[in-house]
Amino acid sequence: MRYEIRVEGHLSETLAKAFPELRHVVMAGQTVLYGHVVDDAHLYGLLARCQSLGLRVVEMRPVPE
């Protein structure tokens, strides 16, 4: 399933590299990480990675394929 995770602020290229399995785009004061998430464990791992990097998740949602 594809997911979109919006985080507050602009991610630097260095921080974006912490999510090699996701693409990203910066828009309107947020960074949108998006891509295929294998299962719930992968999703929780991505959220844990956001937390450990001090990123504030604004929104997370599945998106149509």
C-alpha cells in the first residue's frame, strides 16, 4: 500500500536520506514523504524513525495506488 507522511518543515537532503525507501517533496512549509509501505511493522518503523529524528508528523494517510 502507498502512504503519504507529512512532516512539519523542510527536510534537508541529509535527513531525507534517512528514508531511502520513500520519495519526498517540499511544499508550503511541510515535507511530504511518500511511497510503498510493505506492512504495519514497516509503517510503525517509519513513524519511529520520524520520532527519533525529532520530526513532527502532521498527517499520515494511505493513498490510492
